[in-house]
Amino acid sequence: MIKVSVMYPNKPNARFDHAYYRDKHMPLVQARLGSACRFYTVDKGLAGGAPGEGPTYIAMCHIYSDSAEAFQAGFGPHAKEILGDIPNYTDLSPVMQVSEVVVGQP
């Protein structure tokens, strides 16, 4: 299993609509990916590692898929629509990472 993490760096004066991201964007992603998205999670950054420090990322999502190939097969045909929705909730540029899940929930 792989995890595609999409992270939005916390920058001063950044715009991020958490409700839109949670209620509209991520359901759109899941609908377009279909079975290539086994499930996803959404995180809202609260704090950094030191007391009083802001979060490194203002928000992130993690999309779980059977393989990188399965994810790309689901995402590729809808990339333009999915990426085109980003300005509806933020002015930040996301940082992406694909990881192999080596330990997960049973």
C-alpha cells in the first residue's frame, strides 16, 4: 500500500478554507479516483514541535492506494480538474510525497 501526502506549508497571510477542503475538494478527489482511493484522511495543523510554535503545515491530506500505479491510473485522467480546484480553497502551493506504508492499522 502507498500513501500520497499532500501538504500545505503554513505561511504568513496564507488563505486556506478548511471547510471547503474537507467538504468539497477531498470528496471530489475520492469520487474521481474511485477504487484507486482506498480511503483518505485530512489533517488541520495546530502547532509545531516547540511551545507556542505554529504548525509546519496548515493542512494536509493522505490518500491511501494499493500502488503508485493504481493511484496514477485513477488520478491522471482527472488531474486537470482536481488541480484546477486548488484556487477555490487556497493560495498555497502544495508539497507532495508518495510513501510506502510499512506499518498501518490492522
